[in-house]
Amino acid sequence: MADIFDAYALADAWDEMFERPGEVRTAYEPVLAALQPIEPSELRFRADQMARAFTDRGVTYAFAGEERPWPLDLVPRILDALEWDLIQRGVSQRVRALEAYLADAYGPARAFEDGVVPWRLLLNSPHFHRAAHGLEPTGGVRIHVAGIDLVRDEQGDFRVLEDNVRVPSGVSYVIENRRAMTRVFPSLFAEQHVVPVDGYAQKLLAALRAAAPDGVQDPRVVVLTPGPSNAAYFEHALLARLMGVQLVEGHDLVCRSNRVWMRTTRGEVPVHVVYRRLDDDFLDPLHFRPDSVIGCPGILGAATAGHVTLANAVGNGIADDKLLYTYVPDLIRYYLSEEPILPNVESFRPDEPGQLEAVLDQIDRLVVKPVDGAGGQGIVIGPKADRETLEKTREAVRKDPRGFIAQRPVALSTSPTLAGERMAPRHIDLRPFAVNDGNDIWVLPGGLTRVALQEGNLIVNSSQGGGSKDTWVLAEGPAEPPTPANGTALLDIAPRQHGPDGNPTVVQEGAQQ
């Protein structure tokens, strides 16, 4: 084995790369072979080079008030064709059920009348917007883009951790991770048939154009961003550029007579589809927060009148309420007459009679989550929390049972991750992205694998100091060479060489020294 794995000790969880100590899983054999000849210091050097390249390209994120290069680990996460088939079928099923729920909740409310979901779940949700009631989106699509978070449990089975159908983010890092890895290890892509991810922007644009109001022959699509100060602004700009559409802020749009127009240097032009990357509360000050200066007054009225499509739809937050998450398996059976392909993590509802006291009694053995939390904030992992934190959490749940769910702790699967100059197991999850064009739900092959970089930590969010891995989906058939993003040949990041002065230099393979 490579020296870099000599001290690698399996954690008490499913390991993605090793079946048991010293026995690598088949899909990872080429990766291990590629890492074996590399010295630990050399691998660290390559990782630092990649971080500098991310900084130069503006691929950064904010952590603790500091702008940092996006953290990408050099060891990919690999899924074989059978695993991916299960994931994409399960994610597609989940999105179809959530679409049906949204149409029902803002329409006939059959699931509530039939007792599948209690009325209080809808009426007490802060994301239920009466202004969205009766709004009929083109093709019946409200979830144009979804991010469904998955984990692999102790037995190696995939489970859904949560649903994101409001403004799911992170797909830009999937694209950038792949771009970086094809430069670091191009030979691996030549040996294995890794399904590409560079078709996402085209799929998204096609879905957005298909969502245009009826009768529009050549729809104009824009990406609406809160602005450069937003943490995901890099993603907004990248997707707009890759789709070839305008990136706009609220002040670039104006509404008149229930129609949306974009201001340009040549005058105003009509807008038909708005891929909005800001929350409902800030979208339209006439209907939501009146102090919002980043939205567009009147845009919801234009959508209600059928003259513009908002993607994702207003009011989707009722579908990624973490309390609703506990009902999704029942909704799949109710709306689709199917059994769930991907199970939930075992969960408890403190707002139900009998469950509140059970949760409070064993709070030190459960994971407690606020139903409206994001970015890993507010999560309390009972077995790792101190007494003071547990008491505060117990009191918060007692005061507001509707505001929390509790889950059985899952030892998220681990993957070898570069920690300093050695490999160590770190917990990971997976966020596949689904695009719905009204006829088909397409799942981006791979998705975003997030890594908890601190030893033993289960919080993978980048806002909490997490990192990422490139996610490879293997397909049958001959390998295809990676496509260069800029049309130039791809080269491995070369090992360090030392010049006459003894200082390290970098020499590209094939280049003259």
C-alpha cells in the first residue's frame, strides 16, 4: 500500500474506499494506484496548487467572515452504475411526490382532507404563502431545481437526510470540482468512464425555457441574484454565463401591467422566465417584506397573471420544511402509489402527542434539528453535546415542539481525505441535483459530496468549515478523455522540480525545461 495510507484507520462507519483494512473496493483500485507513487508532501503540494487556482478563478466561499478558496479534496468519491441508478430513481421519485404535494397544498388539499398530513403542518408553516394559492405554473412545475441531501448509513444503505426545493445551491462547485480534477489526474479519466457533468447548464436552460408562459415562442430567461455580497454570487454568475443569459439584480427589472421588463442600454425588453436565487421574503416587497430592496415590486403579480414564470415557484418552502420530511414516505405512497426507493433517516415529531416527552427524555441520544434551519445551523447532536447545550435544547423543544424534529444519529459514511500530509477518514454526504422540465426529471450524474473536515465531525456544510470531493459516477463502456474547459490540452499538475538556486519550480509534462 501507499505510504500515505499506512496510518489510515477505518472509522466506526461505512468506508467508501475500503471494504476492510487493506482491502480496497473495486471502483477505487485505479485511484489507489494513482496515489501510490505520490509522496505525501507532493500530494499536499498539489492540493495547495489547486487552492491557489481556485482563488485566482474566484471559486471561494465565506467562512467565519473570511473569504477562502473552495476546499476540494484530491480523493474523489466514486459511485458505480448500480448505485447511481438507485440514487437517480429515488431522487426522481422524491421530486415527483413533492411536486404533487405542492400542487395539492396550494390547490384541492386532498392529502389534508384524507388525513395523510395534518392541517396544522401547512397552516403553521412560515413558508405557506396565501399569495401562491391557485397559481398554476406552466406544465405544473414548481420545483424546477431540487437538491436532495443523502447519506450512507452504517450498513452502506443510502438514506434521505433532507429536501431542498426553494433555492438549492452548490451545483457550481460540482462543475468546478470536475474541472479541477481533470487537470490534477487526467490519466484517471482516460482509464475510467466517468459520466461528465458539463451538460448541467444546457439541461437547466432547456427546463427554464420549457417553463415559459404559454404562447411565448422565444422566451427570454434571466438569473435574478441578490448581488455580489451574497455568499452564492459566484454560482449565480457562473450559471448565467454557462447558459448564456443575463444576470440581473432587482433594480434591473421593472413591472408594468403585470409584465416584467429588463432595463438595457437599448431600452426595456420583456422577460418571460426568472430563475431567482433569492428567498421568497425578499422577492417582491408588495407581497412579502416591504423593506426589501433586492427584489422586484410587482413580480409576483406578473407570475399570478401568467405573464412570467418564477423558478423555483413561490411557496415551495412548505415542501422542504423538515417536519414535512417525516411525512414524505407516506406522500410517495399516497400520490404515486409506490414504495419509497430511498428511505428516510428514522425521525420523531415532537409536535405529536406522546412523542414530545419521548424526545425530551432521550435528547442526549438524538440529533435535534430546527425545521427551518439551513447550513447546519442550530443542529444539536445529542451524544456529542454538553449538559448545558442539552438543557437549552430541551427547553427550546418544550416551548416550540412544531419548530423541531429529532432523528436517530447516523454514522455518516467516511472517505479518505487529505489531512495535512496523511489520509484520514472523514464523514461525507451527497447532494444530487435534479432538473424538472415538466416531462422528465434529470438528475445530474454525481452531485456535490460534502466533507466534514474536522475529525469525528458530522456537520458537512461549508458554512461550518466543511469541504468537498469530486463525485464520479462510473458508466459501462470505454472511457472518454476529459473535455478541456478552455480548449487546451489537459496536463497533470507536475511534481516539484528544484532549480539551480535550490528553490522549487513547477514543470509541466511535455514542456521544455
